[in-house]
Amino acid sequence: MREKKLLTFNEVAPILAEHLGLGRDGVRRFMRKYGVRVGRKLYLHSSILEGLLERGRLPREEA
């Protein structure tokens, strides 16, 4: 089975809320900035979430 690449708001919100201390509006703003819009839905690529959780920063951010 293939790994899912695009994650929905409901999949990402609890993780970002816990890790970054964001509320629903904060998670929505984060996804608008770093996410992908497909039709009317907003998705976040799994590599962005993995990088944030592993390194504590986004993959493209400079140290």
C-alpha cells in the first residue's frame, strides 16, 4: 500500500495543535501558507509535516 502524500485538515490539525500550540484558526493559516489547494479543499504535504516534527522547523527554513 502506498503512503499517503497529501494530508487533510482533520488529519493535520491535532498534530499541529499539539506541536505548535495552534488553535483551529492557526492551523488553517499554517495550511494556507504551506499547503496545497485542490479544488475547494486544502491539503498539507506529508514531507512538510515530517520535517516540522523531526527537526522542529520547516524543511525549507534556514537554521
